[in-house]
Amino acid sequence: MAITIKSVPVLKDRVAATFTKKIAENAAKKSSVKFTEQINISNKILAKAKI
């Protein structure tokens, strides 16, 4: 029994512009996580364990 292939939805006009705008806004909000405190703690644990 064959399964039909669904068509891919295509954004047009204002919807496409809004989608692109939201992508740009979210990319600008991108932030990085700093793990310096966790790295220092893990280094102390490893130093204590002499690894």
C-alpha cells in the first residue's frame, strides 16, 4: 500500500516577511552560556582526585 507524499508548505507575501523578521529578531537575541564557574569546580574536583 502506497503512502502519499505531502506537499511542502510555502510561505508567501506578508507571512514570509513576518517569518523572516522573526528569524532575524531571534538570531539577535541569541546568547551564550558561560560555564566558567562549573569548569573551576570540576578542575578542583579533578585536582583533588589527582586525575
